[in-house]
Amino acid sequence: MKRSTKFIVRCKQFWKTLGPGLITGASDDDPSGIATYSQAGAGFGLATLWTALITFPLMAAIQEMCARVGAVTAKGLSGILKEHYPRPVLYLMMIFSFPAIILNIGADIEGMGAVAHLLIPSVPIFAFEILFTGLILAGVIIYPYHKLAGILKWLCMVLLLYIIIPFLVKVDWLQVLRHTFIPTIQLNRDFFEILVAILGTTISPYLFFWQATMEAEDVSSSTRKVVIDKRFMTKMEKDVYGGMFFSNVVMFFIILTAGVVLYNAGIRQIDTVDQAAKALEPLAGKVTYALFAIGVIGTGFLAIPVLGGALSYIVAETFSWRQGLDKKFNQAPGFYLTLAIALLAGLSLDFLNISPIQALIYTAVLYGLTAPVMIAVVLHICNNPVIMGESVNKRATNVFGVLALILMTAAAAALIYFQMK
């Protein structure tokens, strides 16, 4: 067999191993994340590039734990909390998750509509927002889980556009390397706000719930009996680590693009995702602008079903409703109605004149403030042999999990301190 043929075969085999982990990782780079990373680059240049390097092992460890919980127990995190923990923990988690996810969905819909309007000015923004919301809702209801997962998996490829963009502009790669491997920290409120926003949008609590439920659904919807052995765990880890690595590479290149193009041009404030795209056109050319805009739309189609689905699973497991993207609407009406309400509530934010960037930043910061609690809960679950049996955490996983907890807690505490000064 020729080398080229072997390479293609290996690529196909690796692609088949990717599933919930890739979708989870890619959905992390949604329009909300793109806006946050663009603001980080525009406001601070290359100073936050190091966060992509630091967050990868931490988010990979947390998401692997969540995936393992779902695979071993065949339940989502909400189901585990309901069965093994006091009810107030479950209800508080749901109360904190609901507004953050709704804001995130609304900001993503607004970002998609605004960017689409830039590409086709003759169509008003609200028309695009209604169209996109309708298409996403119809797709989630109509398509069974495996087909929907396949569509979401291919939508992940849209994110490759952001890796291409920096190579279309002039970049000082020595400066890039320096800021990647030597952390820069500015002791002021604005820097810690964007730092918490970056951490919040990369290590997001809603992704914990989605990852666990998707692994559980993958296991339960399989036509063959799934054996949770070492081989299965290795395959699952490759999927999760591959998805998280892909997510962080995209995050790195978005910060890099904004840091090189916008910051150097004196554009230090990005108020909307479409403003970031529009600012690129005169500075980096129409091709770069178009790629950035198309990427925003593609990631919205990928991330919004994940956001809405995560919320639906949380609510359905909390109230013991029938659930699952493999179910038809009449089999799980409460599950799908929750998803529909989440999307419509998000859509309504635009008509309430809520600023997209405010929704995006507040959402990311809210995630950043609530993530430490959820990380502590996940660590406790994964070290509990009553729940996990022999699949409890290994020492290395605990080390990275505790580091993620410390980092998220320290950043949140620093933000609160600078807010009170």
C-alpha cells in the first residue's frame, strides 16, 4: 500500500473515532467564544495567547471526566446529582445554568444574523435570526441523534477557516511564540475581566453536561452492547482530547488574528461579532472578512443545538422527563419544548434591545464564576467509587482537575477584587 493511501486510511480511521468530544470542543468556539477571543486580541494584542496553551490540558481533563461519567453510569450529570447529592445542589445548578445558556443562545443568534446581514445587506438582521432559529429547531426535532451528530461533526470543519486567516496577513511569528510560552498578566480590572471571560467560554459548565449526556446517549443508542473496557476508554479519550485540542487551536488563531490585525490598527474595542468581521475587511482584505463571517454562521449552527440540548437534558433529568435526541417529539415532548423555549427566549433578546457583546461577556463571566463549583462537583463524582466503580480518577487527572479548579477560582476572585476597588 502506498504511503499516501495509508495516510488517507489512517485519517479516515481517526475521523471515525471522533464523536461527542469533537462536537463538544468545536461548539466551544461558538459566536460567543469568537466575540470573546476577538475582544481579547483587539484589546490586548497577543498578550492572552498563552491562555490557549494553559487551558488545553485543564479543559481536556475536565471533559474527559464528564465523558467517563456518562459512559460508565449511562446518565448525565444532572441524573447523577439527583441520585447521589442533596436536591439543593441540583436546583442551584439548574438556576445558574438557565440564564447563562439563554444569554449565550441569544447572543449567538444575534451574531449569526448580524454577520449574515453583512454578507447579504438586502435581507434585514431579524429575518436572518428568525430563519436560523427555525432551521436549527426543525433540524434538532426532525433528525434522529446519529444523523444530527453526523451533521454537527461535519460542521466542525467550518472552524478550519480561522486557522487559515492568520496566514493571509503579515504576522511576527517570534512575537507569537514569545506571548504563547511566556504568560503576560496585567493587574487591572479590564484584563482580569477578559481573562475570566476566556476561561469561562473555554471551560464552560454547559459543556460538562453536554459531554456526559452525549457519551451516555452514544452508549445507550448503540445497536450493539457496549463494553466499557480499556479499549473503549482509550477511544473515548482520543475523541475528547482531539476535540479539546481542535477547540484550543481555533481559539489561539482567533486571538492571533484580532491581535495582529485589529490591535495593530488601533481598534481596541469590539462591541459585536459583526463589527469584528467588518473591521477585518479594509485591514486584511475581503477574503479574510468573508471567511471570518462564514465561520461565525457555521459555528452558530453547530453550537446552538449543543447549548439548547444541554439545557434540555438538565431540565429533563431534573424532573425525570423522557429525554434524548434519539427520541421523536411525541416521545419526549417536555425535552423538546424546553429546547424550543430556550431558542425562542434567546431569539427574543434581540427584540429587547439587549447588546450582544454585553450578553456575550456577561455569559462568559457568569460561566467563569460558576465553573469552579461545577469542577469541584465533577471531581467529587469521579473520585467516588460508589458512582464510578473501578473507573475513578487517576492521579494525573486529579492533578489537572485541581489545577483547573485553582485557576478558575483565582481568576474569579481577582475579578471580584478589581471590581470592588
